Amino acid sequence: MGKVKLTKKEIEKLASLSKIKLTDEELEKFTGEMQTILSSVETLQDFKEKGDVKFEEIDFDELREDKIGTSMSQKNVLANAPEQENGYFKVYGDVFDEDNS
């Protein structure tokens, strides 16, 4: 499979079709991120084509039955949270952003 190379112009067109306005900085960022995603998918496709990885269908009859168990209390779940607010984990910024503030 040939390696796909995305350009800023292509990302700009996708954003336009999606009715999303992006700054030049965002276009640059998303171009790199989308290229990384496509490269990862291509790598998986290469493995599949070479037979290095077996992609088999799941036989749901062979899976164990779901069983309802006891849940942890909200207090226990949040016990080790660095920060919490109103009973939820408190996070800052985009969880996928490297510059978490």
C-alpha cells in the first residue's frame, strides 16, 4: 500500500466541508495529527496484508455471560483523584493535548 501524504490544503478542504473554521496554527497541528493517524492505519493494513496479524471475527457465543457485580462507590472512585469537583474528576484542557495546563 502506498503511503498517503496529507497536505494543509486537504485538511483545509475537509474542515470547510465539515463547516469547521480552523486557524493557520490549527491547520498545521491537525495536518500532522491526521498524518500520524493515517500512518498508523497503513501500518495495520500492511500487517494484515502480510498475514503477520490475524484479524478474526469474534464468535459471541464463546464469550462469557455478563454478570452484574457490585460497583465502587463514588467516594472510593474519587479517593485518589488529584483533583475533583462536584463529584467528578477535574481535568484541564484537552486530554489529547500535550500542553495540558
